[in-house]
Amino acid sequence: MIRLYILLHLLFIGITHLYGQFNETIRTDRPGQSIGPFGVGKGFFQIQSGVDYLNYNNPKIRGKGALSNTVIRYGLTEPFEVSAMIEYKGENTDNGIDSQNTNGFSAVDLGMRYHIYTGNGLVPSVGFQIRWRIPQIGGDYEIDQWAPNFLFVTNQQLSDKLSFTTNCGASWNGNNATPQGNYTANLSYAITSNLGVYIENYGSLLQSDFDSFLDAGIAYLLNNKSSVRFIFRIW
């Protein structure tokens, strides 16, 4: 099965600066599925917004769609931030018997992230994030209950240009009590101070059903306060 997603992320940053363990440039959760262990910094406000273009082509289902995702992050302290995420999705799918159009808010989440430890070299930096998905929002993707999801995050600076990030956690779908395990492994390389590339493996485990995917992408830093990301998910 081959799935191609093209994700364009435009990220904007507030006017305050970062101190301590935080960079003078933005720290984003993109490109890729992986998030980093760091918060945005005390008093710092950041918006991340983008669109996924979806194409399904497998024996069970065919179709296409689009997903809009916006994350708002604010640092209450240097290591601690609160966040909100809004996701709107529209799809047209065909299972060989009939076709279906679905649309609506596929996620509205509230959460927080805490930077636990700052590593050095091969000793990883560590963070933790938890969010809760709000039920009864409306639309075709509405859920019945509050749905938590959490991630343990690590990041290692393997060299001046090469870094390795992992995420491992679980999520609930808001309709039953069965959790889904999730993971990512992201290897990123900085070609220049403004241009980087990455390759990433990510997947999920739901009971005995294991799915694994691969994506790759590039990121360009326009300035210290904004960047553009292009992501190609190819399996």
C-alpha cells in the first residue's frame, strides 16, 4: 500500500525572546509526526498551522480529502507550556460498495507539555506531553467521551548537524476504553542554518493490528520567527 500526503506548514511566532535552554529561533513540532521535548519558553506565544492533502489507495478503501490543523502554544514557565489544537477534516471515500462524504472537527484538544531534563550530546533531552480531546463538538467525527493522549519525548544531538527524536505513548478514541499505542522515530539533518531535511518512521498498535509508515521532508527557516515546512508521507 502506498499513501502520499503532502503537508505544508506555515508557522508564526510571537515577539518575545527565548532564554536558558531555549533557542533564539522558534522551536516547532514539525516537520514530521514527532514533537520535541522543549516548551516554547516563559511568556512566549506560538501558532503552528498547516494543511494535509490526503490520498487513500489500498484494497479496502480509496478516496481523498484534506485536513486543516492549528496548534496554539503558550509558555507559563521556561519548561512548562499549555496548548490547544483544532483540526478540521473533510473526506470522500469509496469502499467498493458505496461512497461517503464526511466532514467536521476531527479533533479539538487541550493540553500541556513539560520539559523534564536537558541532555547533552548522546544523553537525551526528555519531555512529556498530555492532551485531552473534547467530546460532543459536532460533525461526522464527534466522540462521546473525553479522550486523553500522552507522549514521552526524547531528543539526542548526535552531532552539530544530526539529531534523533523519539515519541512513545498512547491515545484513546473517545468512543471506547481501548487504548492505541503510538510511536515515532525521526532523524533530522541541518544542511545549513536555515535549511534542514529529515526521514521518519511512525506507527500505531491497536490490539493486534500494527501499522507502520514512513515520511520525509524539508524545512526552511524564513527568519527567527517563522518557517515553512514541506512533508512527503510515502508509505
